Amino acid sequence: AKAGDQRDRAVAEADALRQEVRRLADAADRLKTEHAANLADVKKQLAGDRIATAAAIRNETTALRKKADDALKRERKRATAYKQRALKERDRAVRAKEALARAAGARVDEVVKSYAAAAAIDHDVREPAALPPGVASSSSAPRDLALTA
């Protein structure tokens, strides 16, 4: 009977161990399934984060590009305005120079005509014109005195 009790206890112990192994195997399967589900969730979250990060980088890049384009447009506009002002000033200076050249040419023509007229009446243009007797000019008076002295 003792051997039968030991055998019954051993069978009961073996059954208990088998149940414990089944329970642990079921727990391991359940944990493996939960882990797989959690891993899938993490992968989905990472994919979503990757997409959101790419979108944020794209948006930031677009904003920086737009800011740079705006700054470039402003600089081009400023440079164009400066260039136009410089061209206007240059044209004004060229016109002024041409006008001065024309005026100087006209004055030279007057002087040449004056010299020609003076030469025609046999007058030395290096000497001032003779004033009528009794008329003294302030500029010629000292010269007259210097000549007589």
C-alpha cells in the first residue's frame, strides 16, 4: 500500500508538474502574442513618427526656401532700383557734360568771331579797345598812368 501511495503521489505530482508546464507554456504563448502586438504598435508609431518628422522637415525646408526667395527678391528689387538711379544719374551727367561742351563751343565760336571781327578792323585783340577821349575806365586808369609815368 505504501508503494501504491508513493506511486499515486508521484502520479499526482507529475500531473501537477504537467499542469504547471502547460500553464507556463500558455503564459509564454500569451506573452509572446502580447509582445508581438506591442512590437507591431511600436513599429506603427515609428512609421507615423517618421512620416511626421519628414513632413516637419519638408515644411521647415519650404519655409526657409520661401524666406530666402523673398530676401532674394527684395535684394534684386533694391539692386534694380539702385541701378536705375545710377543710370539716370549717369545720363544726367552725360547730358550736363554735353550741354557744357555745347556752351563752351558756342563761347569759343563767339570769341573766334570777335577775334575775326577785330582782325577785320585791324584791331589787336590783346590790347583793350581805345576809349573815346575823356572817358576813363577804372580798369584802364592805372594802366594809362603806368604808361605815362
